[in-house]
Amino acid sequence: MKKTFNLSEYMSRGIEIIVKNVLKSSIKNPKETQFLIKYMLSVSAANNRRNILESKGEHIPPFLMASISSSCNLYCKGCYARASSSCGDNLKDTEISEERWEQLFNEARELGISFILLLGGEPLMRRGIIEKASSVKEIVFPIFTNGILLDEDYINLIDKNRNLVPIISIEGNEYQTDSRRGKNTYNSIMTAVDNLNKRKILFGCSITVTTENIKTVTNEGFVQDLYNKGTRVLVFVEYTAVVKSTEKLAPTKRERLLLEKKLEELRQAFESMVFLSFPGDEKYMGGCLAAGRGFFHINANGSAEPCPLSPYSDVNLKDSSLREALKSPLFKKLKDNEMLVGEHKGGCTLFKKEDDVKKFLST
């Protein structure tokens, strides 16, 4: 008999585990420790708010993904955002305003949302929004950044506001990183990493896993080097091919099984680090977490989407609240038709069901 799975409890427990593990690694840092203790209390309060709404039939996910910028200062090979036109050079006019993002962050706090992932483009290109986020202390904002813009001014801002957590993209070693992201990118990243570590700021790294770099990025020595430089969170994201010429880079069943095995080993070897895998970890969460089950995505122009890899929407946050967006007819159809549940065979569930998602949007 299949064990009953409560996603809300699982995600809430996961947040607490993340914070406690990070707390272990930062106990010698009074500034970090003080923030984390306060944040753990706010996580409990947020969980209570979500549970109250859940008892009334209103499910609130503990996470949000927010692409706050449609611009980027890099041109990485095989970039999904550029290929899907969610990132480009002439899209600023349609972006959500700083003031509206501030309202959305406060709406999220009131609903009991504890984590908002700030994405792009390059999120650090909109400093005003980062500053708005820093003032909402009850929410942690992991900032998924290429790290190039992490200068002294930005590091000072993050140092003063420990709810901002840089998650720096890296592709593996110097050759692998520069091959995809551009010459000297790796050295720029390492400079940012060293500067964050000197200030004892909590940060992590994000790795796009491909068939070419999987052995490098799951190697214990590679992870040890990142740990020694202060990395405490490591996020593995499976590469999704956006054009036929890059399909060979997308992990197959063989690579996904290897990643799962290596993650288990790394979690045992580095107990004070946090390891996350997307969408791999979803197989233990009862299916895809998109469309409001565990999170949903707000793109730079305000559209509420199931996830970044399923860029379809029938609600815009420029003129709708977060609560209204969560009641999106598209999200409801995806849940009611069991598009998000079932056995997880790897890769992005909704990306593989793109035609079905489009049909739900048009009916």
C-alpha cells in the first residue's frame, strides 16, 4: 500500500532541516546565527499560517520562484531563458515595477511563504528589487546569480541583510565553466566566492548538470574545494535541451541514477552542507511540485506560470494578487487531470508534456 504523502508537512520540515544544518556550519558567526534563530521562529509561524489556510481548503506553497529581470550580462551556450525569449535585450518595458515586487513579497509573507527564489535573466541587474526583498526579513531570498556583479557594494548589502543568500552558478572546473559562460567567468566567480567567504556570508552554488560535467561536479574532491571556500548549499539542476543540437547534453536515465547515488554519498560526507536536486528530488515528493503544489513561477512581466520550464499563463500579477494567482484555472486543470503526480522518470514533467499544457490553456 502506498504511503500517504503530505507535501506541505514535507516541505515545511525540509525548510527547518535546511536552516538547522546551515546553523551548525555558522554557529561561530554571531551575525548569521542571530538571523537564523529569528528565521527559524518565523518559519514555524509561516507554517501555522499555511496550515490554517489549508484547513479552510486553500493550499499555499512554501516556495515561490520569481524571475525579477529579463536582462542578463552573459550569453551562456544553450541558455533556456534566451531560447524561450524570457530573457533578452529589449524586454525591460514589460517588467514588473519595483513597487509591485515589494507588494508581492509582503503578500507572500502574509500567506506564510518562507522562501522566494530570485531568478533572471540576471537578478542582480535590478538592485532596487533586491533592496526591497532585503526588508522582508521573514522570507529568505536565494538569489540565483552568475556572480559577476557581486562587487563590494552588493556584498555590503548582503552582509547587512542575511535573508539574501547568493546562489552562484558554476559549470564545474574552469574549462567547463568558461566554455559555457565565457572566458574568465570562472575566475570572476572565484573572486566573488572568496569575498563572500571572507565576510562569513552564507552562500551556495548552482550547477547545471549535463552529460559532460556530471562526473566532475559530483566528485567529492570538487565538492570539498567548494566547501573549503565557504559553500554551504549546492543545487543540482538537470540540463534541459532547448534545441536539437544540445540534446546530447541532457542527462539520460544513466546520468540521473548516477546523480541520485552521488547525492546520497555527498549528503553523508558533508553533513553541514545542504544538497538539492531539481527535478530529481521531486520523485520523493509525490510528483512535480509546479503549478502551486510546492511552488509556482512569476516571470519578469508578471505572468504566473507553473514553472520556468512551462512558460504558460492565464493570470498576471500586475493586476492580480498572489492568492488569485494560486487559483489559476490552468493550475487547477493541471492538478485535476493529475498532470503533476505519478511516477517520476526524470527530467521536467511539464516540459515533456508541453502540448498537453497548451491544450489546457486554450480550453
